[in-house]
Amino acid sequence: MKILITGNMGYIGPCVVQRLRTSYPDATLVGLDMGYFATCLTNTEVLPELRVDLQYFADMRQLPADCLKNVDAVVHLAAISNDPMGNKFERVTLDINYRSSIELARKAREAGVKAFVYASSCSMYGSADDSPRTETAPLNPLTAYAISKVSTEKDLETLADKEFKVTSLRFSTACGMSERLRLDLVLNDFVAGAVASKKITILSDGTPWRPLINIKDMAKAIDWAINRDIADGGGFLAVNVGSNEWNYQVKDLAVAVAKVMPDVDVSINKNAQPDKRSYRVSFDLFKKLAPDYQPEMDLISSIRELKDGLEAMHFDDPDFRNSRYMRLKMLTGLRNKGLLTEDLEWPNDLNMT
């Protein structure tokens, strides 16, 4: 088997590669990444890309001609990956997340790829009432990032058939330790604050609902999707990925962190404008289709994993929200140094001094 993983040098990618290397020890694993966050390593003993057989440093908008040759499955993670980045780089987000994703899928189908696994998001539910959102619930994307996911899913469905199996995994909000850690994720943010300064600052009023999933369990779901039976959902399947037990209000996540790490102060911005991005999600379909690939990590074990990982890094930056561990800050920093163009492309005359 030959598997292409786009975005393998991001937050989730290293964990996915480890999982696939274990599940398919004889497979040829190929990575493709722009390299925006290549330097954001977090206490890893080896370069994560040593686990792939071939690494392309490439722009999704300009795919290498041979990257899909003899590929059996594509795991498509590459994207401008959150709301703050999407809001600042809206046009680029739609170009990379939507147009380039569909072009990749078209070329994959033409090249004879059998399975296309797309990392989608529950954020497409946007603002919802308290009833858990199922896969047939109305979509209400509120940001450029969420809109890009909805648009991509819609067009992927038209490409799928019995010869080109497409699985759109609507992931919960990611969390957990990674060899390229992100701290612009709600649980990761709270644990980082607790470790660095014994303070958790909730920027919202704490009431929005969020489903969460550990990146290890995201990797498990991707493993399942590569080989899922086409009888389960047909050529195209969109499925919520997570656990019903992992639907939490933001304030409850902060309380859970404080229980694991005593003497942590939790502050809530009671004057914050209501965050419309609030949704609970049903994961009944995923449980039915993939009973052997259900999430194993729970909230407390994920908090402890993050705590141990950050402490091993000797993490002590109370101003981490302005650090390289925030993806928007990293991109903005590269832009300010002239290392990225306004279209988030590496310039031909890249100045590394």
C-alpha cells in the first residue's frame, strides 16, 4: 500500500503518520506539506518526518506532478486550520482549503486512488440549539474556515463512487500533546496557562458547547476510514468523529483542568460578547460504523498528557498566546519578516538571513 498524507508536518500529522506506520508497517508513506510550522517542534527526540518514506515540500496550490503516482489512499489534512487564520487570510483559506482540496481529489481519482480521507470539522454546525447535531442536521458555518469545509464536502460528494471512496471525517475540536504542539485550541490553551502561570483565562463567557477529541483518536479514525467497507455509507460518507461523552461547555473544561492541577485560578470574561459558535454533536453513527475504532482517550487523561508534555519542555511562558505555538502568530511572524507573501507563498528569493 502507498499512502499520501498532506499536511503531515502540522499538529495532527505526526500522530497520524505514527499510527499508519504501526498499522501498515510495509506501506510506503509519503508526506506533502508547505512547511509553515516545520520549526515548531516540541520536545521530540527525532524529526517526525523520518517516519515517512518520502517527503514533498510543496504548496497544495501547485501539486508535484508525480505525487499521486501509484498511490492507493490519500489522507488530506492540509489546510489553513482555524478560525483566526481563516478570518485574517480569508481568500487564501478558500483557495487552499476548498479549491485546492477539490483539485487534489480530482487528480487522485484520475490517478486511480481508491480511498480519499478528508479531515473535515464539526465547526460547520456553527450555532445550534442544545440538541446534538447529527450528520443530517442543517449546517450553519459562521467563519471562512467552516465555510471552506462545507464547500469542500459538497463537491467531494460529486466525485465519489464505488471506485473512489471518499470519507469526510467531521472531527471534534482537537486536543492533546503533539510533536508540533498547537496552543490555539481550547483545552491545550487551558493546560498551558495552568502550567505556565497557574492561571486559566477564559476569553468567552464559558457557556459555548464544544465536542473534543484527542489527536491519537483522530488518527485511529483515519486508519478506519482508509479501509472502511463501502457498504457503510456508500462511495461518499460524512460522519461526525468523537464521543458523546466528550461534549463539554468551555467552563467545564477549565474546571476539569483545575481539578487535575490544584491551586490554579480560573477567570471567566463575564462581559464577553456571546460566542455564537456553540454546538453539541451526536456521534452515534460513528459508533455504529466503527465500533473497533472508538476514542480511548478521555478528558482527564488528555489533560495529564498535556501537562506532562509541557512540563517535559520546561514550558513557562505566561505570554504563550503571543508565541509560535499559536498558528496565526507563527504565520504573521513569517509574513512580517518577509518570509511569506501575502498569499502565504514562499517567495522565490527567500531571504533566510
